[in-house]
Amino acid sequence: MEDTYKCTLDCPADYPINVDGVCTACDENCLTCEDKVDKCTSCPEYDDVLDPNTDSCEDECSDPGQIALNGFCTSCNKGCRTCAVTLDTCTSCYDALVLLEGKCRDECGDGFFTNSAGECKRCSPTCLECWGPTASNCWECDSASATPFMVKTFFTDHEESECRPSCPVGTFDICPDCSEHKYCARCSEECNECEYDPFHCLTCRDTSHFLYKNSCREKCPEGVTIPESGACLDCDEECNECDGAVDTCTSCPTHSVLYDEDCIQECPSGTTQKIHTNECIICDASCSECQGGPKICTECSDSDDKLWDFTCVEICPAGTLEIGDHCEKCADPSCLTCEVI
């Protein structure tokens, strides 16, 4: 049977397009169309969406700034370069904006950094501000947190900063009294630990060196210190110099004298202060007391001896007279012996 045609003023809905005077159906991928058979105005009820850029039904929108919504490609909200699921859930932003939790913003704000894709990513929990995701990418620390101290670590090709609970070994708090912006600076090369400034050492980096007056030395100053446990210990206050131990004096201040490795106010009985020094020396065995030298006796050890010319003798010599415990010269120099008148 031959096809039959009839003339009509308007094309019916299932043949809506006039092509050379013949009502023609839309292309098979269009549910409805206008002007041309392949200019879709709606799509069949399956996964295709109407793309306004091509007026065709496609698997997905050709414009990355649009998403399929109710069968149509619809532009993302203002500010979004691309979006997903909903029009205001941005997945990328225009150059002047940054992406933060699905929104395009002027800046990321505290606790976030902008990655190379223009996305705001969270800093490490220890950082208040940062330039990357790790704990060593901090710009600033939160002074009210458990990690308020900024610590910089230097490498040959880059620098890292992290927030710590306290300043680690090899650094010091540059402002112990500050409540904000707490910063740890590096100690000098000679210090393993320091405080107040880089050169105020508490311990030495080189374990063969000694700590003296908060600086590290190859050896302790001789005479005034004793090396012990990596430090130079000052001699006791009573000593001017010491040796072997801080309380083993080898010399004394001018107001005291040295006796038996101690500094005392005056030489004890049986000793005398050595001439031109402040050292006590023991008297000669013949002297119980002496003055100025060990054999310059002022008293004798043997009670039978007599003191003559600062010497202890058994018998007073010729020309002298025994008086008590000492000898005196005769009044007349010509006398070999004399007696008290």
C-alpha cells in the first residue's frame, strides 16, 4: 500500500519540522526539536542532557562550567569555574578566587593554604597559618595552642618552619616574657643548648670542650678553675687559685694566708708567714714558734733549750747570760761570762 500524505497548515507534534514542505520528525536523539530536526529542545527520558551550546542531547555537558540538572546543562553559580552535584558546589574557581570547602572566596583564611590548583587545603593542626600541608610548613603558630613556639630548620636548599610545644635542643626562646609570637632561634655553632642569646651556652656541642662562663673552650683557665663533667668549675671563693678540686687552694687573696691547702686569716701556731708571700710554712723542729722563716725561732720546742739570737741552743754561748728561757748578752762586751747583779 502506498504512503498517503495530506496537506495541513501546521505540522503535528510528532513531525514538527517543515523540511521543503514536508513535516519531518526530530532526530532520534531528540525528544522535541525546533527550526531543525537536529536542534533539540528536550531529550528522551534517559541519561542524555540537553546541551545549549550544541542544541543536542549528549552524555555530558560540553562546557565545564555547566552541570546536568533536570535534563538540561545549567551554568554553575557566579564565581565557580566548574561545579559538581549542585550549581553552588564549586570544584574550581576563576583566577582571582580560591576554592574553600566547595565555595569560591577571595582568600583561604587562617588554618588553610592555597595549593597549585587554587584550592584551599587545611594546614597541619599545629599551624595557625602555613604554606603547605605538613607540620614543617608553618608561617605562624597559635600562641593559645599547645604548640606556640615557631622553630625554623635550615637546609642547604630550603628552609622549614614548624610549631612546637617548646624550643628544642639547639634553640632558645628569644622572648621568654612574650605571650604572643613566640619564636625559637638557633644557638651558635659552639652551643648544644643556650638561653637569652645564641652565644650564652648551657652545654657545648663539642663534647671535648668545656663550659666556662657560658662559653665553650678547648680547655679550662688554669689555676682559677677545675674541669669537671664538661664544665670549668670556679675555685671556692676563699681561694685565689686551686688545683685538683675547687676547695684545694694553691694561693689566697691578699687578706688571707695559705695553710694546708686552705685560706685562713692568720698562720696557726707552729707556722709562720713566708716572707714576701701569704703562705704559711712550718717552723723548724727546734722551734715551737717562729717568725719570718722556719728557723727564725721565737720559742723553743725543747723546754730545756734556750733561745739565743732566734736560735734554740742547749747552753747559752760565751759572752751571754741565761735569763729564764733565753740568753742575753753580757752588759760588758769584754766579759766571757757574767751574772745578774
